[in-house]
Amino acid sequence: MYYHFSEDPSIICFHPRPHPSHPSLAPVVWAIDQEKSPLYFFPRDCPRIGFGRSAKTTPEDTARFMGYSDASMIIAAESAWYQRIKEAKLYKYTFPPNPFVCWDHGAGYYVCHETVTPLSVEPMGDLLDCLTQANVELRLTPSLKPLPDSLLDSTMQFSMIRLRNARL
């Protein structure tokens, strides 16, 4: 199964649309796999950076970025967003695996070039609790500014979402 997360509980079907960050890509419906879905347990516009270990991650980078954490993923968000994260009402849309195709395995992104009707929609409830249950460590920081360049020069697997809204 693949998922889409939204603050709108009334979406009947998802139509392909262009992606502002990928203008050369044909219009698609975006979905995320189960493993990476916690990256989307946030209000849509919340800037965040998720990172974790991969097969290529060095012990030095694990120590540098993960410290003593045994979380499956760490997601950093700006502390100014804490109240909005805490109060957000989010809904999980579940899609069938077909007709989606993998767009980026490392990021967990899947795309579909046709209209998709979700199998179900359900409220997420407490997003902080959802992150905890997913074995995700949430790190709140005044600014995400130092993190992108550090991760780009590392062996960590990462995803940077909505950074255009960050205090960079």
C-alpha cells in the first residue's frame, strides 16, 4: 500500500498534477511508502528534514547525526512549528499498490499518471504520538539552516521537505 497525507478529509479522487519542484515531470499523483510515511506526519507547509541510516552510511556519520539514538529515522523541524504540529488534524489516504511506480526508492516516493481513488481515509490523531509509534525521533531546532549542507556532504539517507518555508 501507498499513502498520501492531507489536512483535507474530503478528497474523493486524486488527479495527476504538475509538481512545482519538478517542472519537467509530467503531471502525476504522488504517494509515499510505509517506511518513509512518517516524513508526512506534519502539516503540509511545515519545513522538515528527515534522515537515517542506509547501507552506505558510515559509522562516523551514524555517530555524528544519530548519536546514541536507535530511532529508525530522525526528523528535524523548526521549533516555531511545534504548536502547529501538535494541533494539526491530518488524514491518511491509502492507495492500492497498482498503478503506482517507484520514482525514488530511497525517498519512498511513488507516482501514478492516472486519477486514483483512495481505498480509505482515516484521521491520524495525535501526530506526535504517531511519530513515536513509528520509532521516529523528532528534533526541534530554532533553525534548520546548518543541517542541509551537512547532510549533503554525508553518507546519510535524507529527505528535505518544504525548506522554502524554513528560516534558512
